[in-house]
Amino acid sequence: MVKKTIEDRMFEACNYFLLTLVLVIVLYPLIFVLSASFSDPYKVINGQVWLWPQDFTLKAYSKVLQNQDILTGYWNTILYTVTGTALNLTATIMAAYPLSRKDFYGRNGIMAIIVFTMFFGGGLIPVYLLIKNLGMVNTFWVMIIPNLVSAWNIIIMRTFMQSSIPLEVQEAAAIDGCSNLQILWRVVLPLSTPIIAVMVLFYGVSHWNAFFNALIYLTDRDKYPLQLILREILIQSQMQEMLGVSEESLVAQIMDAEAIKYAVVIVANLPVLLLYPFLQKYFVKGIMIGAIKG
């Protein structure tokens, strides 16, 4: 074992101090929201909740489970996320695999066009007119098709396939009689587990947090995702003040909105928080391999 010098120990102490400080800064808002969701909303508004719940109650969660708009939004978000992530992953793989093959003619030109879209776009109004002409406004598919593939994710997956899957393995499979689709299914995909997990996390979180497309393209409330319902809850008290609600009714409604919004934030983020620990090792491995090799 190498004996640590005083400078090494001071360096480690500074690292631990800074990392602990960053951990507290990042973790405290999550703890506060969690505590506020289990606390009396009156004490939350008055600033009496700092770390631990005050007057523990499950009233906010009971209201969330009784709110039909929240339940509908939750179901819509799950549907958008599962369907969208599956289609995103399929399209990204089908685009990245041919571009990773050196024997694919014209791949550099196609890659240049894909990269071009990362820097230049038509803008909101032309895109809206295009989607309207395609008849997708206020439909299920408007939340999925416009963002079906990400140029950046195609580049990451292509780089991973080029640098981490030996060409000799694919050539050996071709000699054994495998077609390109069989090579993809039997060789490339089993060796691409880390980057597939990364893509699932990227696309899944993107769909789960998406609200802008819903805000622009959806008009029926029964198609709203959870994030759009959450947005309405967060601005509900301001709208009530503008409508001139009576003082007693306004106070009651503000209290309900205050209790519900923290509970909805927890409910909205819980699936992602539960999913990430299982994908973390693949996430780090996939990003690093796709970034530094090649």
C-alpha cells in the first residue's frame, strides 16, 4: 500500500467536502418535496416544513387518486412513453446499424444529412403546418411521430456499434449464412445491451417529461399527458384569483392545490427514479464506450 502524503489527504478531504455539498444541494429539494407532500399544506405555505413532514397526512395522495384528470393523464403518459420508446428504439437501431457498416454505400452522405438536422430546423410554425397537413393534430401519434428519432442518439448508437462490436464477428456470421437482419438480431443486438439501455433511458425520460408537443398540438383533455395536468395544477391558484373566487373558497382551493401539486410531483417522477438504479450501470458503460472508442 502506498502511504498517502499530507497533500493527498487534504485533496481527498476537499473532494469529500465538495461532493457532500453538491449532494446536499441536489438532494434537499427532493426531500423537501417529499416531506411537503405528506405535510399539512397550511404549514407548507407558512414555511414550517424544512426537512421532516409536519402533521403527517395522506390527504394529498388520496385527492390525487380521486382526481380523474390526473389518473387519465398518468395513463396517457404511460401509453405515450411505452409506445414511443419502443418505436424510438426500433427506428434508431434500424438507422444506426446500416450507418455503422463500412460496406454500406453512401453512409457518409446520409450521416451528413442527419447531422445537418441538428443545426438547422424549419421552426415551430412550419412544423405545426406540416403536422396539421398530415392530419396528426389532436391525435395519439402527434406525441410520438414528430420525435421518432434523435440525430444525437443515432450518432451515439452508430459509434457504439462501430467501436464495440468487432467487424470480424459480423463477417463470421455472414460466412455462416446469416443475412444482414439475422446478423443484427443474433449478433449485434445481444452485444449492444449497454447502449440499448441508454437509449431506453434517454427516450423514456424524454417521453415521460414531454409537455410542449401536448401543449401545442392537443386540444382534448382526455389525451393530455400527466405533465400537462401538473402544469395546470401549478397555475391553478393564480387562475382562481383572477376569476374572483370568494375568500373562504379561495383559501380552501389554494390549500388543496398546494397539497396536490407536491404529491403529483412525487407521483410523476417516481417511475423514473425507480427505473434509473437498474439502468445506471448500463448507462455509464454505454456512454463511455460510445464516447471514447473509435
